[in-house]
Amino acid sequence: MKTYQIACIPGDGIGKEVIPAGQEVLEALAKAQDKFNFKFKSFGWGGDWYREHGVMMPADGLGEIRNADAILFGSAGDPQIPDHITLWGLRLKICQGFDQYANVRPTRILPGIDAPLKRCAPKDLDWVIVRENSEGEYAGVGGRAHQGHPIEVATDVSMMTRAGVERIMRFAFKLAQSRPRRQLTVVTKSNAQRHAMVMWDEIAVQVAKEFPDVKWDKELVDACTARMVNRPASLDTLVATNLHADILSDLAAALAGSLGIAPTGNIDPERRYPSMFEPIHGSAFDIMGKGLANPVGTFWSCVMLLEHLGEPAAAQRLMKAIESVTANPELHTGDLGGKATTKQVTAAVIHQLNAAR
Ligand code: ATP
Ligand code: MG
């Protein structure tokens, strides 16, 4: 029987509660499927590691998880440590070290969830946002000079490479092609950003020629936010730059009901390195240690992890179990207006997995 090696990095805050819950669910699923096993290895990197060692992860940390089949990540963030250290010292180090250049963020309204977008039928909202995850506005190019003086200057340069844009466009077109509607919206801002975004548009036109069966259109990022609210059913797969997709995917998660539900995958499509799956929420120190965190975002991330491992039947079984649990308001956590605990939701999903046996 195949055994998948999963590196677990719970990180900080509620990451320490939702990742063990995800492990439990994956273990129960493996038992129920009886076709593969998981071997989990946990790494205590994050804020606590920083307090002890002065870094978020060991220098050879990437080497320790390099051979895993996938990584399950919680969150990195600690009120006592500056954000740029927690972000760049762990999560982004892994994303960049393993060239996980495609960040994939599905959004759907799950059964039973009271989403703000009330006039939108649940089936109208089935999006996947593809975020360029390796360059663009977050490339870290820029600098400051003459600090504190009237002539002070500061720049953040959005750096895009032809190779970087081509590979994310190709990934997005391929993903759109694999979905029932075969439709892609290329998000841009080339009316105002006249260099990199114009190249982005040109490359979209060029790559589209390789995918004649994909319907695609171009939308300005500002207009796209309005379209997500006013005409949600007109969107399916979207591709956007690092910054644009960062903003659009938070909007998407909020429209679908809660930050606590949404999953994401940081993917190396070429499979040279392990890909990393995580809930999109942060460390949420306000509810940490109370057993109140919604584990659904982690469970849905586990669905993406299973799809990536090439286990679509298991992925579907887990997604069905999650949906039958969200359909019951008594199993909603606080972020969804309910009173359920992390443990209750986890037990209910495991119960459903076994019932579907
Ligand atoms: P970070 O600094 O790591 O981003 P944060 O404290 O900003 O962490 P977020 O995860 O961004 O926390 O979420 C904002 C708020 O949403 C949290 O303070 C919490 O109350 C709520 N929240 C987020 N995720 C969950 C969850 N999984 N379950 C319940 N509530 C959540
Ligand atoms: Mg936050």
C-alpha cells in the first residue's frame, strides 16, 4: 500500500489547533479508503522557534521537508514578532525555496453557510483564483533613501519576467480547461500600469492561442471587484498578479461566508518540490487555545492536497463529508455564528467519512 509522507507545520496561534485536526481527518480518511496511508512528521517552526533560536525555521529547514509528498501548513503570525519576520522567515521562505509559483484559491458557498452575497445562488459562486506567487508587486525590489529628509524617496517595484508570466498564464489556462465551463478571466490593470501589465496582457493573448477551447476575457482589477459582487456567475477561473489576487481572494473568501472556511494551495506545477496546502486565515490569537477555531479551511486544504497527490476519489469523499457537516448549523463555529468547537466539527467530519464507507 502506498504511504504518503506529509510534513506538518502548524506554525502559530490557531494553526496549532487546526493542523492536528486536519491530520486526524486525513488519518480517518486513509483508514476508511483502505488504499493508502499517511506518515506525518511535524515541525515546531514559527514564533516559538523564533523566541528560542532567533529564526522562524532552521537554516537547513527546507532540506528537512524537501522529500515530503506534500506540506500541510497552519499559519505564521505572532503579536510579539514583526509581521515581515513571521511572513518572510517561514511561509514565503518555503514558497520561494520550492518555487511554488502558482497559488490556487477556490471559492464556493458551502451548504448551510449564510454568505453575505445573499442574492447569489450557491451554484453561482464557484471560482478558482490563480495568484502569481513568485514575483510581481511582492518581488521585494525597491528601496529607501534620504530617510527623514524632505527629499526622502521610497519605491516598491513590481518586477515581472516573461518566463514568470508565461508559466502562470499557462497554468491558469490549463486549469480553466480542466473545469466544466472552460472559462478564464485574466485580471489586469494595464490602463494605469503601462509596462509590466501591458506585457502581462500580451502574454495572455499569446498563451491563449495554445488553448483554443478556453473562452477567456480580460477585466481590470477594479472592475473585477464590482463584477464579483454584481455578476458572480459570470466568473469561473481567474488569474491575477500577486497583489491583485491577494486582494481579490480575500474578497472572495468574505463573500463566501468566512475566512475560516477558505483553503489554498501553493503549487509547484512541475513537481520538482513538494507543494504546500493551508487555510487562508491567519493565527487569530484572539481565539487561540480555546478550541473555537473553525477547522473547515484546513479540511478543504486537505481536499486540495489529496487532489494534488492524485487521489480524486478520496478528495471527493472528504469534500462530501465537509459539506454535510457545514449543512448543519449546529456544527458551525463562532465565525459562522454558531457555538460548535473545533473538536465537535472534527468528530462530525470523521463520523461522516465513516458513514460513507
Ligand atoms: P495573522 O496576523 O496571522 O493574519 P490575524 O489575527 O490577523 O492573524 P486572521 O486569521 O487574519 O487573524 O483572522 C482575523 C479574525 O478572523 C481572527 O481574529 C478571528 O477572530 C477570525 N478567524 C480567522 N480564522 C478563523 C477560524 N479558522 N475560526 C474562527 N475564527 C477565525
Ligand atoms: Mg490577518
